[in-house]
Amino acid sequence: MKKQLMIATMAVHGLLGMQSAHAAGAMNVDDAQVLDANKCQLEAWGKFNRDGTERWLNPSCNLTGNLEVSWGNSWQRDANGMYLSNSQLQGKTVFKEMSANSYGVGMLGGVVRQTDSGDDSDGARRRSWNYYSKLLTSFSFKDDAVLLHTNLGFNHRGKEQTTRLTWGLGNETRLMERLSLIGEVFGENKGKPGYQGGIRAKLVPDHVEMDLTYGNTFGRETQGRYVVLGLRFITPELRR
């Protein structure tokens, strides 16, 4: 177990030390579940594409029993150096908890402060605010061996002053005790949808997970493809 924790920790340091391009999430489709009460987690991921590497840190906690609050941040580098490109505050709750061979319903909402790289004539960075919300449903089959997630919501982009409907469909299929196949398709009411798929490994059950996925936008061939390496650390119960 100590060896597995050491490997996971080294991988996180590797993610945080990579060059950045611009920020986005890892898996786009969320599930209708929250962290157990009085637990916290730290998610860290790097997204490799032809333009560079994005990097994120996203800590979250559930201290009330049914409200998971997260504060994610991403960084990138431009000619003026390293800067905070996105800062995201999100709340998530469930209306019906999912159990084996049943379903769950939840909702999330959040706000993102987005900072664009200084690419104008004056080189100044521009900040804008985005708002989003999603209705979440999750379905369990074969005693949780197969999980299906659906998302439906909206995303308001402050820079473009546009509001679009968002949707997503995700799947988790357990292949072995510590290894699962994960995949998703997602999009908006305008533009081409995207997809992402790969594997999720439980390095330390209930405490450390690792994702390795490949994604792209339908019809973009090699231009939009990317690979994501992510790690998730879950704490023991903080108080009883």
C-alpha cells in the first residue's frame, strides 16, 4: 500500500509540473452522487493535446451530509509567464441517493472566472464570468457493475454573452475488482459533440483512483484529439 501511495503522489507532482495551454475539465459527464459525509477529495489531472498541456487542481468536501462543494483552479503559461486561467466554484447535491440496481437524481451549479491569454495588441489579459447548472441522473445495473449517467443543463458564457443547452451521457463498466471502463459523449445544442473514453483503476480502494482517457470532437480527426491522466485522492472520514 505504501508503494502504491508513493507512485500516486509522484504522478500528481508530475501533473503539476507540466506546461499548460488552456483549461478544461477531465470527464465532462457527472454522476448523481456526492462524497460521503465528512469526507474530502483532491482531483488533479493533466490534459495533453497538440497545443500543450492543461493542468487542474480540484479539491472538494462534503461537511453537511448532502452538499459537496468544490473549488477548482487551472493554470497555463503565455509570453508573460504562468497565470491562473480558470477558477471554478461549484455546489452539488442529490435529491434521491442511488443504490444498487436503482437510480439516483441530483443537481449541480457553479460559476467560473475565466482569464484569457494576453493576445491583443496591448497584451492585456481579459477576464469574464461563466455560469452553469446541470440536472443529474444515474442508473445502476448488475449490482453496480454497470452505471449509466445522464446530464442536462445550461452554460452561460460571459465573454460571448451566449447561453446554450448542454447534455451528456456517461458509462462506467466494471471489468475487474479494481479496473473499470469509462466513457462519455457530450455536447451543446450548437456545434459538434465530443467523446472521451478509457480506464479507471483503483490504486488504493476507497482512497486513490487513476484515470487514463482519450478524447476528441466528432469529425475533427487529429486536430481535436487529447489524452488525459488524472488522479483522485479521497480522505478518511474527518469527524465522527
